[in-house]
Amino acid sequence: MVAFAIQFALLLVVSIGFLLAGAELNLYWQALPIVLLLVFYVACLGIGVGLVVSALTVRFRDLAFATGFVIQLWMFASPVVYPFSQIPEKYRVFFHLNPMTAPIESLRALMFGTEGVGITIWLANISITLGLLILGLVLFTRAESNAMDTV
């Protein structure tokens, strides 16, 4: 959260700098409170993935080394640098399954007025996030009881 706060503040400062320099930038300041909902969603996703990974790491120790690599691949598979609209139609189904697509595109839409994602992507992403959160809680609860025996 500290890193996000610093990065978000930097985004606002740079955006204000562009506005003062005369660049045409459409910032929707009234939509900033909705960012808190996006942060809550990403936090739930992070907790779910973290619980799954930590529960599996008790059993498979090498997973700790692969986690950083997989997270970097996940970043490139998310529309961070490129907008969702540039993804070819035949590959969009994979981005519907990526639970980070909706919050990234929604933040972009809230901040800069670009086209947001539809409700179907949000419903798919929320269901995947809830599934990961529930799976993480179940796996972590099971792994917690025998973690000391395994370690």
C-alpha cells in the first residue's frame, strides 16, 4: 500500500505537471474515490494469490523461487503498458480470465477518460478473484495445521 500510495501520488503530480505545461489531458478528479474500491479489489486478489502460494510453498519449497518469475509474466500478460483495445479479438478471452484486466482498465478509464471494460469482464474477474480468495483460505487453513511437521 505504501508503494501504491507513492506511485499514485507521483502519477497525480506528473499529470498536474502536464496540465500546467499546456498538454490536453482529461483527468476526472471526481472519480478518484472509486480508486479505493479498485485498491480493495486488488488487495483481495493479492491476499488470495498470496495465501495459495504460501500454502503450496509449505509443500513445494521450490515454488518460492518460481513465484517472482510468474508474477513478472503475469504483469506482461496484463494490459499495463498497452490498452485493452489493442488486443486482437481472438485473444481477448484470455484477458477476460486475467483478474487484473478489469481494475487496470478501470483505473485508466477513471483517470484519463478512456474506454472502460464491460460488466462481463468485471463479473469474470470478480468471480476468479473470489475463487482464488476462497481457495487460498481453504489451502492455507489445511497447510497451517501441518506446516511445522513439514518444515
